[in-house]
Amino acid sequence: MSRLRIPGVIGALALTLASLNFTGCFQQQLIAFDDDGVLQATIRRTDYGVPHIQADNLESLSFGIGYAFSEDNACMLLDIVARYNSRRSQFYGPDKIPGSGDSANLISDFSYLALGIRQQAEQGYAGLTDNTKAMLLGYSRGFNHYLAKTGRDQLDPNCAGQPWVQPIDEIDMLTALLGTALLPGSGNFLAPIFLAAPPDTSYLPTPLADNSKPQPGLPLSHNIRLPQLPRSHPQALGSNAWAIGKELSANGKGLLMANPHFPHTGILRFWQFHSTIAGVLDVMGASLYGTPGVVNVGFNQHLAWSHTYSTAEHFIVYQLMLDPDDSSGLTYLVDGAPRTMTEKTLTLDVAVAPGTVLPFSKKVYYSDFGPMLVVPDVLPWGTDEQSRYVAYSIKDVNQRNFDIVDHWLAMNLAHNMDQFKQSFRQYDGVLFNNTLAVDQQGNTFYIDDSTVPNLTPTAEQALRSDPILVQTRESIGFSILPGTSAVFDFDGPVPYEQAPKLERTDFVQNSNDSYWLTNPASPLTDYSILYGATHTEQTLRSRMAHSLLSDSAGQDGRFDLDDLEQMLFSERAFLAEAVLDDLLELCRIQGHEPVAVEIPIPGTSTATASTQTLAVNIAPACHGLASWDGRYGKNSRGAHVFREFAQQFATDPQWLAPFDPTDPINTPNTLASNDVVLQHLARAVLVLQETGVALDARLGEVQFVEYSNLDGTPSGEKLPWEGANNVEGGFNVFRSIADDSSLIPRHVYPPIPGSQISAEGQGYQISQGSSWIMFVSFTQQGPQARGLMTYSQSIDPTSVHRDDQTRLYSHQPALRPLHFTEKDIRANTLSETRLNLDVSQP
């Protein structure tokens, strides 16, 4: 997928020029592979278990990184490899919850097999760059070396002695990367891919002939939960990022705030590390688990960068018109000509009982666009509600994306902003992210070069103007195009030149709205519709970001590291600042007069819509809100009352002044004074009554992190947790998620319907939100940085680094210094490991 490959003499010239730094002096060349048959790396760990890895080539460096990561998270790496390499059913059985009949492992395994990522890895490995090969090979050898030295029975108790504890290889790691690339696209459609079968044909897997019959009662998909319509952003991944330039930083140099909001458990956690190849590479930051050696969010001597989840779309679902003369449903029409779908038979080993593994096969189907999909009653295969003979297929622009390692490595190596931008011209490996960067001189850069389908003008126009396509896109959240003509197909991603981008010397920012208001002084418009909406209402968190940028700087109107840290942990919430005073005035007028609200009668179905009217006294809640400090600090009393009000308000916002696209930062505004607002507060009171949580409780008493025991039961220790939520327009935000895509057991307290609070858990269980927090300031002495991994470095319950940073945040949120210079690392080194691995012999 790389945009530029430089052959021959031109390539040699490019490499020579790349070896020059900005002063024109030669630097040491980057070496991909070890050349003496012995991989060598040094790992020094400083406080909170942060590893600093040194080596003299990429293979050895990645070897050291893989080893260090495995010391902290070997079991999670194995879970990632099993997921994307379609091995969960073999080791865990067909169900995620054993015996439930959910068939979740079977669905995941067959669907990733249908997406072809393992086959693509096997076929595409030879064509990778040497740098990518070296890092994949070194990383897998690092894990294997750790496994060999430690022994499978002595690993983290989460997986010690289990049959899935096995060595891995570079193809396993590449497959996992290709699977991660599909996260914002076809990876959301695993169940629809599994269910896809022609009319009157079963989608169920069957045991291969000449093998033992399935065990009695084997729940192979008969109890499968039919999928809801997938969303393009199912896990609500988010982030805040600011790149502050010379006009707004206190010292006139670059300043970065990185604040990803990712899961605290599971396969999408970050891990901090520092990589050094003397004279070539010196980069610190954090990466998603299983990333082979490159830093995703970080800094070097010259630049700092972060990412936020983009609003862009990365796939197209195509509606196929089936040939009415083919009752099998396997022929569709493109430009009037028939095309026949491809049928493949896939096979998986499935653990059907202790010690018993059987092969099962399943047929999957493909159009020329990609895998077929079925979502019952929404995306059918056959006759739809309009009596059309149709089927649906998905095309993902991130399929076969082999640029991932090369792209981030180029960012890691960049010595100036031009080189940083060149990484985006040459590669398409950022997948689903906005990128915000700042250099040491204080120049900022924003780009949404997440991988986006490069539609034809005809397809773009259809999505903008065809009433049916517009309505469909608005209702389901992603684009469906006709598969009836080749003119609607796309060929590759949008090129760099056509991606939204902005350079400023004051700031660029993003809090997961589109590129439009990256800097309100320079609105961005007229890009592909797939990048997201413009001239639309901003989220409350985005509006909070703009408020913080305007009023949180120091007395000189400029930001430094202290200002950023105070800003993040101010725990402000936009909705509270916008409506609390008006809400309290409504409370004063209402007094003790009950508010009448209609609620469903318990035990009745939604279809019958039976309701009852309750009279709710909101006065105690109003009293709590009156004494609330308006923040989401650990000791803030009544913050949860406002959150539950905000949860209700979000279902039916009541603003006097509507959104105005010419004033998007300040509108909508002003709380309406009406009965609906009072009913929102009354419903919030009912929710809290159902939970039994006191109205005057401190936030730290009702919002918490709680680790799980090895069997997934609650540990019983709830760590108080401060921070707001998206629903009230917080900036430092947290929430609970039910599914973290991992099979490592964890407990989840179920929330009350329509809320995020749990009666069983007596509050808000935190499992997603601010994760890797990193602030970087460039100074005359080089970069100075602070950071925190809110959920700590390791998942190993026997490690002191499982919860050390978690407890630091729980006690009092504060960032810690990041040790980047050699002098600083030496002064803070707590342990040192020297690795040597002879790879000269097979």
C-alpha cells in the first residue's frame, strides 16, 4: 500500500540524503538485520517499570522490546496472536463464556479466516521492507526467548501452563498487525460475515467427514446472538491531543499534550518504552499491545506527536443486485453483466470437550468487492422489504495494509517536520487516526491521513445528493453504495495531497470531532465526505477543549507543562459550566413540588409501551447540586447527580439557542426553562434511587477501578477514581466497557438501562478512558516530558507494576517525569538485563 517506492540509483541517493541531519552532518546508517548471528540488546528499567532498550540494529532492538513487553504482558500477547490467527476455538472452545452457546470464539475465528489476514501475511511477507521484516522477526524472537528462559509454567498466572502458551513467529505477528488494521472497518462485521450464506443455505459450520461426530449438546452457533447493525466506531475509542506552537507556548518552542482514551483492559492497552540505536534512533512513548517495536504516541529529540481516533470511514458496504435468473443467489450484476461469487471452504480445529479437538468446516462467500455480509432484516441476502433481490458485500481499504511498521518507524526517525510529513506521503499505515505533531521550533502540523477509500467523483456525489443513500448513511452510521456499476468502486486510499491537513504556529487540536475545527481560525472544508461532517454541532468534549484552550493558559496567556497538567486534572465539564446555574434556578422555582414523569412499568415489554406516572421530589437532588463544586474531582460531592442528569439530557437536549454553523464553538447554548428539563432531573433521581447511591456521595465513593481475580470475580478492593465522562462534556474522561476483546477473565458490573451506573457495583466501574497521558515540552536542553499510564505497565497480578501507576492516579492524579536523557536514565535505573541470543543455528 506504500505510496512511494524508490528504486535503483534514485533510492541510493535518497538513502544518502536521509543520512544527513538538518545541519548537514552525516549520521550513522540505520541497520535492519543483525549481521553476526547473535541478537544483543540491553534493557534498563527505571521507576514504574519503564524499559529503556538499546541495541545496534532494528532486529536486535525489536528483540529487546519483545522480551521486555513479554516480561510485563506475555499472556496478553498470546491472546492477541490467538485472536487474529483464528486459534481461539482450538484452545478455548467455541464459546467466549464456556458452555453458554454464544459461539463467540467460533465466529471470531472463522470470520478472521474469511477476511484472509493469515493468508495475506504468508503471501505478503516476502515483499515487506527489510525494516519491517527485521522488527517482526526480532519481536517474535524476543517473546520466544522470554518464554524459553522463564518456562511456560512460570509465566503470568493468567496463562501459566496453558496449552496456548506456545512460541510465535513473524507471520503470527504480521497477521496480528493486519487484523488490527481492520479494527475500524471489517473487523466490526465479524458476526455478519459469519452469518453470510445464500438463500436457503445454512451458515453453520459442520464437522469434517470421517471424523467423530460432535459431542452431544455441542453449542455450535445454535444459540448465537444475532448481530445488531455494526457501527463504524463500536468501542467509542477516543482521545484528546493538542500540538501547541511557538505563538502559544511559554518558551516559544513546541509543546504537546497526548491523552488517548483507550480501554484499560484487553488487547487495546498501551505500553510505555524507550528505544535507542546510538546515532540513529532515540524515541520514547507508548504503543498498543503487540506493536512490534515502533512507538505509536511519543517523541524524539526533534518532534513529538499524538493521535486521535478519526471520524473518517475506512470501508464501503456495497449493495449487490442479484440476477433474478439465478435462484442460488450467487450471481450479481455489474454494469448489466453477470458476475459469479467466489465460494471457499474454511476449516478450523475446535475444542469440543476436554482433550478433544475436532476439525469443522464452513463455506464463506465473496463478491469482487470483498466478503459477503448478512444482518437479518437489515442487510439481507435474498428478497428485502422492498421486494428487491439483493445481497451485501464489504470492501475495506485497510485490507493488505503492509505499511504499518514502516510508517510509524519513519515518524520515529524523523529529524524535522518535513521528514515527518514525508512519512505520510510515502506510507498509509496510520490506519484510523488523526495525527497531531509539533517540532522543537514550535511549528505544528495536523493531518487526517487515516486510510480512507478514494471514491470516484460519481460515488462522492451520490453519497452527498442521492436521497436514499444520504438517509441510509445518516441512519446506520456508515456508507452503502450501489454495487451495480464499477463507477462506485474505489481503488486504494485517498492520496496525501487530498487529505485534510493544517500547519499553524499557535495550535492544532482534536477531540474526536472531524477535521473541520482543528483550529477555528482556519476551518477546513471541501474534503471527501468519508472524512466526516463539517458545519455540524460539536461534541461537548470538543467544546470543552476549545474552552480550555482559551482560558487555561498561564498569566502570560501561554502554556507550559504545569499549565497543561493543571488543565487536564481540573476535572471540568462543559455541560455543567453551560447549564448548572440555570438548572439550579429551575430547582429554586420548583421547590418541593413533585415532578411528574412517565416511566415503563417494570416487567412489561417495550412493544406494549405500558407506562406509569410517578411524582418525584427533586429537592434533595437540587440541594446536592447546589453544594457541588462543578468538578469531577475525587472529593466532589453530588457530581454523580449531575452526570445522571446529563445522561437524560443527552436523550433530548433542551437548548434555547440552537446550533449555528457560523458560531460552532458557542452554540447551542442556554438551558431552556421547561418541564422536560425538570423531568430529566427527576429521572436522574429515580436512577440513583434504584442504585441505592446517596445523593451527597463523593465521586470517589461511587467511581472506581477494581481489579479482577484470576477467575474473573471481583477482587473487592475499589480504588477511588476521579475524572469526568463524555456525557457531561468532560475532558479527562472515563467510562465502563463490557467487551475488551480479550479472553482473560474479568468482571463487569452491569449498568442500569439508560445509564452508566451499576446497582450491583454501587457506582461507575472504570475500564476505559485516559490511558497513556504524555506531555512534552521542547527546551534549549532538549525535550522535557511527563507522563502516566493510568492502568500501569503490566497485567501480571504478581508484578509490582500491575497497579503502581493506577494507585498513583487513584491517590491524587499527577504525572511523573519521563526519563529520556542518558544522564537521567542512569540516575534512575533500578535493574538492567543484557540479552544475547545466538540465531546462527536453526
